[in-house]
Amino acid sequence: MQTRDVVICEPVRTAIGGYGEVLKSLTAAELGVSALTGLLCRTGVDPSVIDGVILVHCYPTPDAPAIGRVVALDSGLPVSVGGQQVDRRLRLRPAGGHQRGHAGRAPATSSRPTAPSR
């Protein structure tokens, strides 16, 4: 088995609001795009070296049934970048533990690292 590097840029979370309050005009995908584009701006990561985006603690919606993929594309990442979501609301592990393990087990599609977002 060949080893590869997995890079987790930094944890990012969206704002939290009450149901039907200040964030009601934004979709989950729009919040995700805001988080991912903010991450790219802060870190300076070149979008061409990103293999995949993993969103966690999120739900797919009728407008974005593959929300990780929708957020990746709407954030301006290349079509070659995959996206997925992992729903782990039951915190059986410390925050982020499952996501790191998930990213490390993701199949390698190229020699580039995976850059999950959370």
C-alpha cells in the first residue's frame, strides 16, 4: 500500500443562528461556499492542488443533494475536485477525529493532497 499526504488546512465553521432568524435567507450551500472561499483566501492554497473537499456536520438539501460537491464547484474549484459530506452529530470521538480518519482513508485519485473543510 502506497502512503500519501493528507492535508487538513484548518477547521472552519459557518455562523450559527436560530431557526428562521438572521441567516434564514442563506442556503446551507451558500454558507459552505463562504467558509471554503474564506479558507482559500486565508491559507493561500492553490485550488489546482486540491483533490477533494469534505464537509462535516451538514445535511444535503434538495438544492444541493451532494452538498460537498456543490460547495466545491460554487467556490470556484476545478471540476476535477471531488466533494462529499460526512454527518457525525453523535460525538463518539473528539471533534474532528472521525473526519481526519475519513480523509486519510479516502481513495487517492491523484498524488495531490485532500483538503477537507469543516
